[in-house]
Amino acid sequence: MNMESTKKGERTDIERGHAFHLLYEMLRIRRFEERCAELYSASKIRGFMHLYVGEEAVAVGVIDALKPEDSVVATYREHGHALIRGIPAGAIMAEMFGKVEGCSRGRGGSMHLFDDKTHFYGGNAIVGGGLPVAVGMALASKMKKEKGVTCCFFGEGAVAEGEFHESMNLAALWKLPVIFVCENNLYAMGTALTLSESVTDISKKAESYNIISDPVDGMDVLAVEKAAQKALTAVRAGNGPYFLECRTYRFRAHSMFDPELYRKKTEVEEWKKHGPIVRFTRYLKENDLLNDKDLDDIEQKIASEIEEAVAFADAGRPEPVEDLTRFVYSEGGKS
């Protein structure tokens, strides 16, 4: 559905509660990321950090369609994925603060979020590093005859890596239960897609391996959700891998260290006018599914959750010095 062309007053079949849920989760990611930027500037968060601002519709639309038994493999821009998958905001924030209460005990930081309970397996600092991991996990699921699907997120920059092609080939060859989600935000770090790929239609690259592939408007949460549901239905039916190219855009720099000299500010501002939250909010208001009070209530609830997360992280403990060698070597199954 193209929300930009939806006429005012034209009712849809979306249920109001579900509409609120989608908007709430996108706003939750946006406000969490904005708070992280503030905390980074205040030196509460250190190291590398990559924000998801502008791409919220992809994480929400895809992950909301997953089942608890499914697995998620993400990139280093994964705060939004982790939140939607169910990792508590406090555990994510504490991880970025380097505290033991963090989801990776403070050892991973922003780029290495992990949570076995929600089947969230990274967080991976290597471009394209999650692709072979996802293929291995999907192969294990098939061999063990498990029902879960592996969902692998990656950026269009990963398409230039050899492991992308190796992963596509093996997934198709073995008909693995995996859904590949390319978050195409047009810039691999500071390199425009047109300067790095001779064929800029990423979906066609997956098609060359006989993988069903759909290009999706990644700024439209309903379009992403619909495409994800279709893809997951096909994968669960045993039809092998499925590829979604979600065409999106990040509103902030690649990382907190990025001077962002490779694109014009006017380009970013133009994209912001058609951002996923702006579009969906307007769509809901025009169809009498949302009013200003509803929006205020959502914002207040999110603000409270985020401040509680910050307080939790602030009160956390750094790992004891005597534990610094823990997890470095195997201890015969001891944890």
C-alpha cells in the first residue's frame, strides 16, 4: 500500500490497536536513538555507535511478523532490532554503558547486542558478517527439523562482500529456512550505491541465485509488514530462502564519528519529509485512527521507559577486575 497516495478520509482495514502498536514501536526506536546520541555526547556511551534513525519501519515491519521461535541476526546498527525483538531497553542501555547488567554483560557495547532468550544473535561489527552465520543457523534448523526461521539483516554495503554471494548460493542450494533483509539506505558508510555497484537493483542480485526477491518501500511500515508476512509464509512452507530489499534512508551520519561530507544536507531534509514516522502518523490522522492526545500519550509512555532505562544503566556495575578473563577460554562447560 502506498501511503503517500492514500486519500484523506479513506478508511483502511488496519485494526486501530495494531496501528498504535506499529507507531509506538517506531517512535520507541526513534526516541531511544535520540537519547543515545545525547548520552554519547555526554560521554556516558563510548566507542563506536551507529544509529537507526530513519529506518524504523524496516525493523518494526519485519520483526513484528516473526514468531518467538524464529532467530534474528543483525548488523552493528541493531539497537532498533533488539528493542523490537523484546530485549529490555534497560539491558540495551546498560550494555552501551559497559555495565554487567547489559545484555552482553557490558562486553559487547553498541555493536554486539545479544540475547539468547529472545533468539537475538547479534549485533555484528563485520560488514556482512551475519550472512554466513544466518546460513549456518538455518542449516542447523533444517537438519534438526525445527520450525523456526532465521531472519538476517544487513546493509547494501554487504552486497559487495564475497560472503554475500557465498551465502546466497548455499541458502538457495540447500533450500534453507532463512529470510534475508537488505536495508538499502543508499550509502555504505560514505560511499553512494551508484559509486560501488554496477547494478544498483539489489533484489536482482538475489534473483540470480534463484531466490525469490521483493523490492519494498522501506519507509512504509505497512508495505514492509505485508512483504515480510508473505516472505515468511513462503519460507515456512519449505520453499527455501526469501530476499527482501527494503529501500530506506538513514537521517543521521553513518556513525558518531562520521563528518558526513558525502551528501548534501538538503538531500537529508528532503528524505525526512517522507520518513516512516511522519508518513504513518499523517496516514493514521487522515483516516481518523489517531489524534493529538493519542500521540501525546504514546510519547509520554516512551519517555518514561527510556528514562527508566537510563537510570537502570547508570546504577549498573562495571565488571569486576577478577572476571576480565572470564569467557576468554573454555572451562569445560562452566559459565
